Amino acid sequence: MGGFFGAVSKRDVVLDVFFGVDYHSHLGTRRAGLIFHEEEKGFQRQIHSIENTPFRSRFEDDLAKFAGTSGIGCISDTDPQPLLVRSHLGVFGITTVGAINNDEALVERYFSGNDSQFMAMSSGKVNSTELIAALINQKDTFEEGIRHAQELIDGSCTLMIMTEDGTLVVARDKMGRLPVLVGKDGDGHCVAFESFAYHKLGYEDAYELGPAEIVRITPSTITTTSPAGDKMKICAFMWVYYGYPNSNYEGENVEVMRYRNGAIMARDDREQGYMPEVDYVAGVPDSGVPHAIGYATESGMPFGRPFIKYTPTWPRSFMPSNQDVRNRVAKMKQVPVPELIQDKRLLFVDDSIVRGTQLRETVDFLYESGAKEVHMRSACPPIMYSCKYLSFSSSKSDMELIGRRVVDQLEGEEGLAHLNEYADSATERGQCLLKTICEDMGFDSLRYQSLQGMLEAIGIDPETVCTYCWNGEE
């Protein structure tokens, strides 16, 4: 996916932007970049790969070269960015987060003339941020251009622009699929996806953009230049998995939601007769842990940590590109606590079950370490559709999803007409899905959180939450 951070102030903001972007490292693993603007030095930019080195280490040597009272930066899972663009709107920096499903069609329709060209990435695809900038440049103002781009894009687009005078122009996706928050201190303002990032830098909450809203931000002002829309579909996975525990979106804290979610799962398991007797309830590190704490608290069964992830040398933000090495590292990170596994009945809660590959290896590891029983709970429903709005998963096809593979195994193409039944454990088809995955993965039992339970845990109007990856509803 990705994330961005920006700041504009009466003082230098290099360190603020540096640490603010670093605090978004959990949202992406491939590329990162920074742009600063200072009156005498003008624009300064740097982009690096962070696939094998974390953001902070990769950019630390660049800090001495930067100066500016305005700056933007990003973590990106897709394109190298932020970009510097020169057009009739002036010179500006731009960073974007989202997904464009119709990029080739847009290039063909709007830029097929002999006088148009784009820099191609190694994959041959157009840089999405460059394409968005080109669409913006078709209009006479940033606001008109942003609305134009967002209307044409099939997918989503949240973006931030830094103009020649240091002003930040920030736009939330037209359906508000990602949060955009503004912080303030005595000297200026900052923009982030994660509120804790600016709290740690001494800023306090100032504003949260609505869907489709565009604001201009200076050191002293936050001005809405295009009003918020009345429809929102914020991504539920920001609470379930992606969001950092300290953050709040639409007034709901991530960690509190996860405790609540686990408690609802335990409540429903008890009421429906699916709660096993276990020695420990545990979370699959890291984001599964708070869901498990909620489950343990509600169930009255003890919480434990039967295995720990060793992350000092292999955190999530830089894994080796070689798949064999990645598999070996994933296994090496799992360090057991034998006293909490040997001959023990364990119930694990994971944030989600997407492809199932790593979870299968985890279950094998637990049995090899002497576990007597391994029960599994997923903190969200079975994922039946690949995300087309934020690319939260690296799945390139629906058939990479374990839920879809099992449906195909059970019914072939006929199963496509019954995906909602398969995603509901109360139905006969839902029970078949659970049984098949249990047998395939080696669980002693498996339960998914219901869609209703997850939405109850999030705590905002269900109509404002995107649930596309579970039920295919736009």
C-alpha cells in the first residue's frame, strides 16, 4: 500500500518529515522518498529503495543535504516517488497512495498523441504518480485537476502536493478509503495517515479530512478549497491489520478496536458452542496479538505467547528479495517458548488469513514444537476478492486467496455464484469451507470473525466502511 507525511512551518521541518515518514514504514516495503523546499535552495529530492534496508538507515546520510520549511515524503509499495513536476501550474512535488486499475486505458485515451510520453518503470508500466500529475495538469488549477483525476481513476487516489511557495495541497480519495489527518504545533502544520506519527513529534490533532475533500495548508491556516463528499468507504483493514495501534481513524482507536473485535469473536464462539477448552489463547505476532488479548479476556482463558518473532535483524520493512531466503528468514524469525507449547492446547488469533502459506508453516512449526492442539481464529471474514482500491495484499489473482481456492476445489465455477454463502459460517457451504481449510492446514478447529462482528468492533456506521474484499460490494 503506502503512506505519506508532510509538514509546512515557520521553522525547518527536515527532521519532522524524516521521522514522520519513518513512522509510516509499516505501510510499505519497496520505495521511499523525500522532497523539501527552501527559499534559497529551492526543491531538494531523494528517492531510495528500502527493500533491503529500512527507511531510517537508508535516508540518514541524506539529512545534512536537506533544508526547508516545507517538505513531503512517502513510503511506497509501488512507484518511485515523490516526483517533481514542471507544468503550467508551476513546479511542484507530488506523492500519491492508492490504486489505478485503468492506467493503460487512461494513457491510451488522454496521452496517445505523438507529443506525449511517460517514463516507464522496469515492469514497463507507467509510474502512477506521474500519470496522476499529468491528469491534474490538464486543468487550470490544482483543485480542478485533482477532481478530474479522481473522477477518471478506477480505483482510488489520495495525494499531497507541495507548491513552489511551500503550500501543501492535500486531497483525500473521493470515497475516503484512507484516512488523512492534520496536526498542528506552535509553528505550523503537518499531514499524516497515522496520527501517532505527529503526536510523537509534538503536534496535536487539528483536522481530519472528509472523503473527496481538498485542503490547502500553510504554517498558519487550513483552508478547504473543495468540500467533502457525503459518501465514505474507509478501508476496514486499517483497523484490523494495517493501522498502527496508537492511531485513530474517524474517532476510533486501532488497538481498542482490536480488543473489542477479539472479545466479540469469543462472545460469538461461546454463544454458538464453538469455544474449545485450551491452555492458552495467543496472537500471531504482531497485529494478531491485540485481537487475541480481547478473545482471552472475554473467554476467561489465559493469554500466552508460545512463540516470539525475532525482529532485530529482520523486521518487516526489509526482507530479502530471494524467495528461498525469504522463506528461510520467516522460519528463523519464529522462536518458540517450549514451556508454553509442549503438550499444550493452543488457540491462535491472526489478523486475517489471505493466502495461508505462512500460516501453514506456523502451524507445522507449532506441532513440531510439541503442541497438542492448535485452534485458529481469523479476526476478519474469509477474503473472497482481491483489493482493487488499495492493493493491501500482494495477491495478483483472486485464485491466490485461500478462500477462493477452496471454493474452486469444492464447486469450480459454480461456486462463484455462492461466494457470500461460503463466507458465512452459518451456512452449509460456509461449514464446508471451514472443514476443508481445517483439513488442509491441520487446525483442530477454525472460525472466522463474521462481517457483522467486525463492523460492530469498528464502531462507526457500517455504510461508511469498505468491505469489498469480503463481499464484493462496491
